[in-house]
Amino acid sequence: MPPEGDRLCPRCGQLIPAGQTACPVCTRPKGFLWSLERETLVLVSIVLLAVFFVVVAFITKRYHSEQRDLGRQWYKRGEVALKANNPKKAVDDFHTALVYAKETAAFPVYQMSLAQALVEADRLGEAQVQLQALWDQEPGSGKVNLEMARLFAKSHNIGEAIRYYHSAVFGAWESNPETHRRNVRIELCRFLLKENERNAAESELIALQAELPPQADLHIKVGNMFMQVDDYRRALEEFQQAVKLDPNSAGAWAGAGKAAYQLVDYAQARRSLKKAVDLDPKDLEAARKLEISKLVLELDPFQRRLSQAERNTRAVAAFNQAFSHFKQCAQSRGVNLMPQPSTGPFAGPYSAAKKMQPKANRQNLRRDPDLVNSLMDLVMQMEETAQQACGTPPAPDQALLMISQSRGATER
Amino acid sequence: MTDQATNPPPSTGAFPQKRWVRFRNRFKEIRAPRIFLHDEGLFLLLAVIIGLFSGLTVVCFEIAIDWTRIYLLGSSLAPSPLRVILVPTIAGLGVAALVIFVFPRVRGSGVNQTKAAVYIYDGYIPFSTVIGKFLACALAIGSGQSLGPEDPSLQFGAGIASALGRRLHLSREKVRLIAPVGAAAGLAAAFNAPISATLFVIEEVIGKWSAAVLGAIILAAVSSVMVLRLFLTEQPFFSVPPFHLIHPIELLSYAILGVVGGFASLAFIKLVSYLRIRSKAMPQWTHYIQPAAAGLMVGIIGVWMPQVMGAGYDIVDQALHDQFTWKLLALLAVFKILATSLSFSSGTPGGMFAPTLFIGAMLGGAVGGVEHIFFPHLGGTVGGFALVGMGVLFAGFLRVPMTSVFMVLELSGNYSIILPVLIANMIAYLISLKYQPVPLFDMFSRQDGTDLPSMEEQRESSTLRVEDAMRPPAEIVLRAEDTVSDASRRVSATTLEFFLVSHRNGDWTSVTKEELRRLAKEGKGTLPLARALSSPLLPWLHPDQPLDVALRQIGEWPLLPVIHRADFNNLQGIISIADILAAYGAASDEEEHSKLVSEHSGAPANLRPEGDPT
């Protein structure tokens, strides 16, 4: 409580001594601003605030613009580093770009690039963090899901990779969605084939097959993948489709030939492979398969519409060829066939061949047509033994081997 | 009026001056519409204006820091080693020059300076302090010193508020209160967290709140955050990954984090305190180069660990997203403690909030990483640990437990983290409280030779209540329906002179023996006391009320009744001025004793006033 007589100023709280009417602090001469009324000062403050707003707006606009420019600069450096196969530097540059590009439209783009660079740099954990952040913002984005799939593919997490590949297939793509979806499926199939998931790969290929547009190269690609999963029938369909679309495609013809070859349709194989070799003489595999196909068609005694005489001739020739190859193989292995070996892989077939040899002529076969089967069984035995002992046989013997193995094939 | 007054003679050199005088006089005559802003209304309007000004200033401050960093250190996140060493060193010289020669009041973080303004200088903060703090801190933080922008922002807001409050002729009490309003605005904008800022100001600066102050603080904080979000960013500082508490056993792991964080906070406090005392005790000439020396040391650390330079928010964000190994996180925590201690104790102006968050995040992440390896069944993500870790350090180091909890909630936007935060923060706070009785900011103020009120001590100290001072009602209590003669008979046996009279409606009056005798002589012996007496009603008290209420109520009364809250006729005790003073005296003796005990038990020598070289 103030001393008696004194009182406190209600405005500023200062002591007004007894005898004085006015507060010595409040009535002290002050500067210009103190003379203004309170409300005027408030108005002045508001005006200053407005001016300050404008100034700050200008400053922040310039600041944001500079930040965006810095972000772009660092992003470009990152792209250059990535193209120069320097993912470590690219990661640093993209990181820096992200710092400057916060809340800009380019941020997700930079973040995606950073994730890709991190994958390249084998920093999969960090890449996952970046991609997860993107995925949280856009779970339906095809691009993001694709990158997630690639990340899990790189770490051989098949389940998650398939999940994200499927999400990418059915996800949203900004442009050319069908092309992207198709490419994603193709990539998925390649991944599954690489991981030896044949059944899953085949399922995807069947789905992919249904969506393919009329483009020869795509059909060839899919056909090749069907070949990898041993689905030769579908592979042949694709290659034939490719041939229809592009009759001058060596790849399509070669593929069709190889597929038919695997389907034991050597006539079809010969036709297709011949076309392939004509278009691309450098395709050595097609050339070899063509040669074998021809030999098969020439040597196979079980082909349809063969006369008995021709059948017998072919059977005898096959036996002689096989026996000769068998003996050469034994000799090259140091196996002495004279006297007749009692043990070893060569013993049995040699003994049977020696017994059959006197009968292996056209006259006997004319008399006993069933002998063809016995002859060809023996041919198969000898060729298989020789193959196991001496490796890939020459073309005629390989043809005989295939004839024996696929007995019953006929020329369509 | 003279001709001269109406037709002033043409002047020669004095003409511009007269024109100015005429303009000023004309301007004085301008009157805004008389809205009549009384103090309360003006206070709230001012809160909004202060919030907007503070927000704009903080926006400029953040941009200034960033521009300074880009200009000095380059736009790369990993500058060259030479730059990392030279820039903070040379900038430290500049900071020292600013602080010593131009703006001597800008030392420190800003929190204690704001408190000093409130409690010592009647809310006065010179506007030059705001300018000086802006420049010095932008240079210091932008050059890579390990300090944060939040505390200076708090001081900006307080300085702006003080300037506006003084200009607008607010009462002294209001000018004193306006500084914390501005402080909350500045801090809210710096943190982009209005709730945490409000709580911090209440918890650490003013210690209590009333409806008017709270309303003003909230208005200011919201306005400033609105400005920040309009100009700079709507996003929170950290993009916090989702957090889910899967099993209660995870709480055990967070409890471990609380223990680790508590001891880490202790270590941090001790280191800062020690270095601060040592640096202050060094010869005067070294003060010119201490910021540069600190910059050099921070730069050397920064060559190896550039993450510890500056505020470090990006690094915290990366830690929250589990992008570092636990070993690196632990190293970052340790070196950030070292770097921040060096920067702060050298006298470089700047804040401790950002480094505290950084250290907490790194420490939390490290603990989470270790627990993942050795106790994988305990669960929890490393990012979750980092988030809780931030709150742990806030509670243990800055000693603001409520703010620390709400800050984590506000930053994460995820309520499911509340349980781990509460447990971890509480453990850290208690550990820090036990082994470091004096909180950080109080310690700084005592090192600087001022004795600012400690909000924590006020919270921890027990309030004296009426029940601590009252006596049992042993004296005779008269009833209003007793007759004068009955009452006289009852009181005749006692030597006491003053008696309480209880009325049926719960009122209490009093009567003296002398009065009873006089009434009996006047022939009013058969009248009930209620009719016979004309004494005024006695004020009453309740046992749980603070004792200072009793002190205000007792006045000239010899005694006051202490009555039950639910039954006003139930007399619990009586209290006199002597009882009140005796209770205060006893409490004061007990406090002195406690202080002596804590001093002798090894309270830090940092309680000695400034200038004491030991």
C-alpha cells in the first residue's frame, strides 16, 4: 500500500506523491510518438504490418525461387552423375536437390530419382525408405509401384516383388498406360524366369499374350519367353503371329522353327528354319537345327507315306550309321571291342548289335517288317551310349537319336 | 492572435523546419475514430498484431539463416573441408565484434533475457536487441555454429511485444505481461507448433496463467504460426513416419530410453555449465576470440561429421526415417553435445532447442538400434525411438516436462505415441531432477549474476495452507440463538475477550466480553445474540486455502474461523495473525535448512555470482 497521501497512477502504476495532481511519469515530456492517441498508434502499427507483409512476401518469393533453382541445379548434376555410372555422387546430388525442392511439384520426381540412384548404389534400405514415402503419398501410382517391385526384385524378395509388379500393372500411369502395363508384365516375366519361378512366369505370359498388340517384336519377345518355360505350343503360336505381322523377320522364323523343332514337328521346323537362315545366314543355331531337321526327315524310317522299301533302306542305313558311330566312340574311349567286352556300357549294345548285324539288310526286313522296330531300338541304344560317352554326336547321329527318342512322329 | 501567427513572415533557412512543425501539428490533429480501446481489448488486439509481426520476423530470420549458409558454406550439404573450418571461425570473429561492440545484450539463448525483462525490467526489451539478435544469430547459425533459431525467435517476439506495448501506453503490469505473449508468438513460429510454444512460455517464463494472458498468448501464437505457414511452409519440420504401439512390452524399451536420455541430459547440462564457467573466467581479451575458437572446433568436428553443424533439422528427419546405423547415431549425439556446448559457452548467441531435438533424436535412434539388435522381441521402430528421444531430451535437459510431451504429439500428429512419450519423458525428467536440482536456465541466470524466479522451484515448493497455521477451536463458540445472559455466563469463566458467534445460516460474527456486559447492563439479557449484536460478518476461511488468502482476510480481526467447505457451521479451527506469521517463519527456516543441505551435498559451484573466477 502506498504511504498515506500518496497514490498509484492507474495508467502506469507509478507513485504520485501527495500534493501532486498528475502522474510525474505520464506527464513527463515525451517524444512525438507518445503524443499520439492510442488508437492512432494501433492504426499505424497495422499499416506498418501491411507494409511488412508486402516486403516479406517479396523476400519469400525470391527465396523460394532461388531454392527451386538450386534444386534444379543439383538434380541435373545428379542425372549427369547417374548417366556417368557414378551412383554414389548421384545420391548425394539428389539428396541436396531434395533439400531445396521441398514442397515443390518436383519433389516427388527428385525423390524417385534418389530412390533409383540408391538402388544403383546398392543402398537398398535407404531406397526403400524413399520409395515407401512416395508410396504412402501415391499408393496407386504405377511408377512408384514399379520401382518398389524392382527394389524387392533386387533383394530377391519374390513375394513382395510380385505384389508390387501387379500393383504397377494395375496402377495409374500418366501417359501410355497400356504400354507401361505391358512393359511391366514383360519385366515381371523376366524376373520370374530369372528366379526360376516357371509356373508363375507361365501364368503371367498367358495373361500377357492376351493383351499383345499387333507388333511382331513383342510377339517374338513373348514367344522366346514361352520357350524358356517349355510351353512350345504357345511359343509357336506367338512366333507364327509374328511371322504373319512381319514375314521378313528372321527372328520370328527362327523362333517358329525352334518351337516346331521342340514339338518334334520337323517338317514345320525345316520350313521355318530354312526361311530364318535365308534371312539371317549368321544364325548358327538355326542353321544347325535346320540341318538336323533335314536329316531327321531324311533318315526317319517311321515317317508317313514311306514305302516299305524306303523304310527298310532307311532302317538299315540308320543301323549302319549308328553302329559305325558307336564303334568310333568306343575306340576314342579306349574301349577294345575285340574281343567282345563283357562289362561296361558298351558291352550290351555291342553284343546286341553284333547279333543284329547279319540280319540288318533289306532282304531280311522285307521278310520281317517288324525287324525295323528292333533295329531302331538298337540304334537308339547305341546312340544314347555313344552320346553319354562321347558327348554331342555329329549331325546324322543326333538326328538318329532324335528319331529314336520321338518314335511315332510323322510328316504332317 | 497576432498577424505574425496568422501570417507568418516568409522565412529563409527555417522554412523546411516550420513546414515540418506544421505537418506534425496537423498529424496530431488527426484522430482515428474513437473506438476507445480499453486495456483488456487492446491487449488482445495487440496479441494478434504481435503474433503477425513475430511471424513475419521469424520468416525473415529463417530465410536470413539459409541465405547466410548458402553464401558462406555453399549450397552443397557437404562443403569442402577448408570451408567448413574457415567459415565458422571467421564468422565467429564477426559475431564477437557484433556482440561486444554493437549489441551487448544479445548474448545467450534469449529465454533468460526474456524472463529478466518480465521480472526485472518491467517488460522492457530494447528494440536494438531484436535487431542485434537477428543479425548475430543469423551469422552464427548460418556459418555452421551448433545452435538453433528457436530461442532467438522467442526473444524477437518478446522484443517486438515490448516495443509495441510501450509505444501504446499500456500499464506497467500489461507491459510486463506482453513480453511473454510475444515470446510465445516467436517460439510458435520458429517451431511451427503453437501448443508447445504456449506451454513452454507458461511452464518456463511466466509459471502461471490467467484467462486473459492465456487468451493473448494463444492468439499471438496462432497468428504467428499462420504467417509462417502462409509464407514458408505448411509442412511440419519433420515428416514423421507412422507410429503404432503394437504390444505393451514395447513400453519397457521406451523406459530404457528414458533412463539413457536422463543421464545424457545430465551429461549435457554438466558439460555446458562447466564450459560456460570456464569461458567466462578466462581473461577479457579471450572473449573477442572465443566465438571464433568455438567455430574452429565445431568446424574441425564438422569436417568429419558435417551433420553436427547448424540446426540440423534435415539430419533429424533422416534419423526419423531410419537412414543411419545406430553407431553413427550414437556418434552424432555425442559430437552434437560437444559442438553445442562449445558454441553456446563461447558466448555465441543462439538457441538450444534445435540441438536438444537433434541430440534426442540421435540418442533415441541409437538406443532403438541397439535394442533392435539385442532385444528384438521388445519391438518398436528406430524412427519411433528417435521421435520419443526428442521429447526425452526436452524433458531432461530443458526441464519442461509438459511441453516435451505436447511437442512430440504436435510434431508427430500421432496420438498413439503418447504412452511411450509419457513414460520416457517422466523417467528422464526425474533422473535429471534428482542429480541436477537447479534447472538449466536457472543455472545460467545465476551464473550471470541474476536471480530470476525459478518456475520449477515454484512448482516443486509446497504452498503453505491455512491448515498449516490454524489452531484447534478450543475457545468457547457462542451460538446466535443463545441469549445475552447465557452467553455472559458461559464466557465469565474464561479469561479470553473475543468470541466467535455461529449463526444457523452459516454466517459467523463475533462478540467481546465487554460487549456482553454492556448488553446485559442495558437490560437486553433475554435477547438472543442474533438480535442483540450489530457486529459485521466475519470473513471465513477453509483449511485448504493458501495461507496468503488468510493474510489478506485477517485485517484487524483478532481471529478468523476456519470452517468446513460442505458445512459452514462446522468449525475446523481458528487462525490469528500470530498463527499466520508463525507458520511463515517456520517455513522460511525449513527452506534455509534445505538450501544449506543441498549446498553442502555438492550443488554445483555455478551458483556463485558472475565474476567469481573459481
